[in-house]
Amino acid sequence: MTIQGPSGLLFVDDGGTGQQTPVVFIHSLAGNTTQWKPQLSHVRRTRRAIALDLRGHGRSEPPTDGRFDLNAYAADVHAVMDTRGVQRAVLVGHSLGGGVVAAFAGQWPDRTAGVLFVDPIDDPSKRPV
């Protein structure tokens, strides 16, 4: 399905049921929802799990505002959670998605039930020469 994000249409893969806290999966740079197929299948046995294609990735539109920064991506996640009626979620982010998870959790801690970083991005300015 697609939903209207802050800067264009976003593709969302939403499924599973259960009373436990939902999980939202956020892909890597140049990734998309399909990278989470095995994890979605597993998690959806007992709870709701959502994956989205970030703006300009997979089946989501390029952003009309031209923004490709962590806060813009986090706003996409927030829009998906709002539209799909998810109040709090465990956020799982791979690579770039890890940065998105950190940005989201910093802006909306009350909507963040937990975080899982899978080989997250770092701050290149902090690397030794």
C-alpha cells in the first residue's frame, strides 16, 4: 500500500497481528522493504510488523522538498506510524536506517518502545584520519 508522507507517497508493507508492541523496520541506503522479508515473516507470527520504503527508495516517490536527511526520513517513519495507527513501536534500523532510528527516537521518545541497530551508520567526522 502507499500512504501520503510529508513529501510524497511512501510504500508501506504492513502485516501481522497480536497484542505485543509492533515493530517497524527501516532499510539501508539504496535498500527497500524487501531486505526485511525473512524478518517480517518471522515477527508477523506473533505481532504486527511494518516496513517502509524511505523517500526516494524502492516504491516510494522522490521527495518533493528535495530533502534526504535523517530528520526528513524520521518524519516519514512518523507519518507511517500515524497513518497506520501505531502509537509506539520497536524500531529496527539497518545502516542508514540506524541513523533514522536514532533521529526518530530523539524527536519522538514517547513513540519509541525500543531500538535495534543493525550495522548502523556512524559519524564520519569522528573517524581517525
